[in-house]
Amino acid sequence: MPTRRPVDPNDLRTAVARVLPWLAGRAPEPRRADLAEAVRLSLRTLERVAPGRSVEVRVPPFAAVQCVTGPRHTRGTPPNVVETDPRTWLELATGRLGWSDAVAEGRVAASGVRADLTGLLPLVRVGEEVGDE
């Protein structure tokens, strides 16, 4: 498996900034390409911040990544899965929504003992970097 180039934090912030008015309820849904870019770059950032292969994070229809150290998953359905929609993911990634609230509201399906992403979120805030050392 080829190693992906790290996400440039400026690219991530720019992609997220394009969808922020929608997340804030001030604009209609963004173009599909803009939404996809924000989701993909934020998931790739999660992959970098929490390297590993024990949790699969799915945001259909745009992307899925494996992250978090622990036992490596290789076949079938992984034992630790997080799945959510693009809006919820981006609200989590930007800190607009807390993990426990998203789970309690049924906006995130999380299964497995490692599927709690609380300590890894938020990943980005427009105007400041989060998760970038």
C-alpha cells in the first residue's frame, strides 16, 4: 500500500472554510466536490493524527480510513467501526459537535472498544490548527 502524502493544514482549512456556512446553517448544501474534499482531507488528517489500523472510520459516500493503534484488522468487518454522514463528521472534525452528543443523538454509529474518538477531535478549526504539532 503506497504511503499518502500528508495533508497540508492550509488545504484542510481552506476545504473546511468552503463548507462552514452550510455547517452553520447560513447556506445551502455545498457543491458535492467541496463537501467531498473537506471530508477526505479531514479523514486523512485523522489518519495522520492517530496512525494505526484498529478502527475504521466511514463517511459514505466519500471516504473511509483506518486509524488508531491496536490490533490490525485485515479481513471482513473490522471489530471497531465508526460511521456517520458527511455533515456530522465535519461538525465533529471542526468541534461544532461533541462526540458524546453525536453518539447520544444517534448521529454516529460506533462499535467496538476502540471506537471512541473523543480524544482525537476536533481536527481543525478555521483560523487555527488543531491536531498539528
